[in-house]
Amino acid sequence: MELKNIRNFCIIAHIDHGKSTLADRLLEITGTIDKRDLRAQTLDTMELEQERWITIKLTPVRMKWKWSELNMIDTPGHVDFQYEVSRSLASVEWCLLIVDATQWIEAQTLSNVYMALENNLDIIPVINKIDLPAADVEKVTNEIVNLLGCDPSEIIAVSAKTGLNVEAVLDAVIERVRIPQIIESEDNLKIEDKELKALVFDSQYDSYRWVVSYVKVFAGEIKKWDTLHFLNTHKKIEALDVWYFSPKYISDNKIENGSIGYIVTWLKSIRDAQVGDTVWKPSNVSGPKDKPEDAVAIEGFKKVTPFIYAWVFPMDTSEYPAFKDAFEKLMLNDSALQIEPEVSWALGHGYRCWFLGLLHLDIVKERLFREFDMDVIITAPQVTYKIKRPGDKRSEYSRFSPVLIEIWDKTYTQINISNPEDLPPRELYESIEEPIAKCEIITPSEYIWPLMQLAQERRWILKNQTYIEWTRVMLTYELPMNELIWDFYDELKSLSSGYASMNYEFLKYKEDDLVKLDVLIAGEKVEALAIICHRSQAAYLWGKIVLKLKEVVPRALFAIALQASIWWRVVAREDLSAMRKDVTAKLYGWDISRKRKLLEKQKEWKKKMKQFGKVSLPSEAFVNLLKK
């Protein structure tokens, strides 16, 4: 296929605006899949995607239309899987922006537009669901024109469900989408003799073929049995097979210049074929760049940096070997998931896992249960903090990957703390920094006041307020991510009657007055229950924690003090009364002196028990405590 007949594009939109449905119609109209083999969300192959009606993984597919090759990538719409969208945008030249005619422009729509513009992509706007009674095409058209500055005639109105006007989208892709971006060569060599450079935008693990890499070719071409190099991981492979996706694997002789395809690498670990790496092969003529160390990698996309983490443990500690094996297999098909071994004296061996968001956490939990029959305990999510200590303490904190920084001619050691247990004593560090996110909320104007009240309670800072139109407004906030990862989204939907939408992204780290809130049971710290919070919110958490402790801690034969403290200063306390044994039950008659003697003996015995007794928390108590 000649380069001028190749088109690469992706579909972006807010969640539930009809991306996957439009992809189904495009597959049907182009004849890529027979109509009788089509089902709803054909490109969503995971069981969870089908059940929840969401797209989790990007999916490429090749179509034929009017003698042209169309390489399309269907992307997720939820903010937690924005990394999948960024990888797709780096591999194409155009994108279809889908806007629901009944829901209008939402927060994730704006975020996707900004990412597309950062990648210098052209945008074809499409209004979907025009067949619904609540559709307002004119209003959505005006919003898109104000957002993109395009001409109203460039906007295509379709109904992906019925197929109305969908062919116009295919024609627009051929007419408007520019030819693929490639790396031009100064020599006059044939394509097959030129230096190969291809960008890895995704990798999957196949049970029979092992690691399969998805690539966009920027120079040269890839043939079967070519010897290829991964420039970042320094792995050398042979392309056992090359193919395209239509939507099943279709074996081919080569992946042409400017096209999108797949390579069977025969690597055993997906970490050896990292997303964003460059696949390279030297030209057939000797030159200055005929070795991998001399080659220049393609500028890919930013590596994902999860800021939300939680501890994951097997429900039954004896299942840890199966639990470990399940996690290793799950990571092969989830490049955003990061894990680190962790040991808890209450819950046993497990992992500390980093997630892109709460939905990502929920999806991982569901996949562990469905695909590996593994029931797990997941603690409440937290974020990573930066600690600044005076002097060079890198040798002391080597396991935290410390960084040496200089501020006003003073030297500090900066470390990342993901566990409150690792926080040094207050006198040893100078400051704590917490991650700050930029959040955009689009809401009907009548809900502004309750949402602003909610934001004020969560330590949010209002940065901008823009009216998209007189009935809808966009609020831009800077907020601590620790305030976002709990139940904020549920409260947002509740206060706005479900009409508000939000999008957030990491912005920076900021120093604040943060304290470590410890939990003491019978005078002993329980490090697994320690949390880092803002000093202004500590008062609210004090009573809440000790009251919940009183509900879940089992009673003993002696009184138990339940306390919350900040730097060993007790700020809240509840007492769990002792279980009482009726020592006078065996008495008869009215011998009050004998009764008093037994009660005094029991009292002395309880004092000794309180002094030497230990409280052992069962796993069930930890599970209840660690839930929000």
C-alpha cells in the first residue's frame, strides 16, 4: 500500500459518548467484520468491558475503504485510563472527537482536546446520537465551534446506533486526514534497505506467542524474521511473525512505512518490550549508525506515574503463592500497574500497588477474582509524599531512592514516602510535600454553590471560573490528591444530581502542614493503621477513628484504651470496658464479706491483666478498619 493511501487516526471522547458504538458501525460499513458476527462493543474484548459498558484497553484495527488503508485506534473515555489515550495520540496523525448530542461537551472532552493539540493532531469533530429525542445538535455545534474555532460545516452529525451518516465520517477521514508522519531519509535507498524505526505504543502478553508488541512504523519497514533491537531495554529479537489487526490477528509479510502493525517478539516478559520504546534495525548499507548504541530513539510519550497506592493481600495467607502468580500474570497485560512486595504483621505477605485511579483499582480487583479466582483484601488508597531532610542522608535512606537538592546554599535529601510507617520523627525532617492535582469540573450553573462548599471542605483552591454558555460553567481547581481519591466523585454526582463531570491530572508537589496520626491500642502503636493528614482535618478524624476502633476491636478480660495521637500527644480516647465474669455466682446465702473479698480479688487480677495483657487484632478487624 502506498503511503498516500494510508490513514492513521483514533477516536476520543468523554465516557459514554458512543466511541465503541461508532467503531462498530465503521467495522460493519467497511466490511471488516460480517454483520452477523458483530456484537455491541466488538473491540471491547474483556468481560469487564462488556459488563460495565466501558473501554479499558486501547484497541487498534485496520479497515479498507475506497482503496485506502485506515488504521483506527479505539481509546478509553474514563479519566483513569488517560494514559491509554496519550499512547494512541502519539501514534496517529488525526483523531475523531465524539460529542454526545444529549450530554454536550464534558470535562474529559476538554482534556482529550488539549492532549490532541499538544501532539499537533488535527481534529474531525463528530456529533453522535442525533436520533434521540433529547438531542440538541445546534447547541452542541455552537459549543464545538467555540472550543475548536472550526467552521460549522466541518462538523459531522451522525447516529452511530442506526448508522445514519456514518459513511460521511469515513469519507472525511480519507479527504481530510493527512498522510502518515514518517522520518525522511536523505539517501536514495529503497524502503527495504533503509534504517528501520518504529514506536512501541502498546504490548500484550499472549499465552501462545508470549509478548506481542504494537508498533507504528516511522521509517523503513518490518519483515518477518528481521533482526530487531529495542533501544531502551537493549533486547535483540527476531520478528517471528508480523501482522495487522482486523480485528483478529491477520498474518502478513511486512509492516509498511507509516502503517500500524504487530510483532511477535517471543520475549517472556512485557517489561522487555516497554511502551514508548523504539524498535530499530540498521540499513543494509554500512554507515555511522549501524549499531544500536549509535541509533537515536524516537521521542515517545511520557511514562505513566501513578500517585495512588494501596496494599493488596490475599484473603487467606496460605494462598500467597497463587496470589503472587496471579499478580505476575496480570501485570503482563497492564503496563500501568506497579507493585512492590509488602509484609504486614496482621495480614501477612502481599503487595503495595500503584494505580492510576480508583476505577483502575476496582478493575484490578475484579480481574484478580474473575480471571484467577483470587479473593483479596485491598486497603484504603493513599498517595505518595515527599520528605525533605537537612544534609546528605542518601546512605541512610538508600532504599527510598533519595535525591540530593540545594535550596539557598543549603543541602537537603529528598525522599518519597508511600507508607506512614516510613515517616521519620518530626525533629529529623524539615517539611512534607503532598501531590497537587488540577481538576476541571463542568456543571449546570444552579449547582455551583453546593459544589463550591464541597470544594472548600476539601482544601481546594479555585483558580478559574468560565461559562461555556449561560447555563453551564467550568470550575478549575487546584486540590490535594489525598482529598480526591476518597468519595469525592460520589459526592460530586450526588450534589449535582448526576449532571456534573470532572477531569483531573497531576500538577505539582506542594509543602503544607501535614501530620502523622497514630493509632494506639492498649498503649501500643499500630503502625498499619497510621495515616498522614492535614492538621486542620486531624480533629475531624480523631473521634471518627477511635469510635470505629471501639466497634471492631474485640473485648478482653481487662479494659482497653483506644487512642489517637499526633507525635505521641494523645488527642482522642475511648475506653473499651472489660468483659465481666460473675465470680459471685457460686456463693449462697447473704455473706457480704465473702462477696466483697471475691470482687476485690477480681479487681486486683484485672489490674495485672491491664499491665501485662496484649491485644491481638484479627484480620477481620483490620479489614473493617481499613475500609472508608
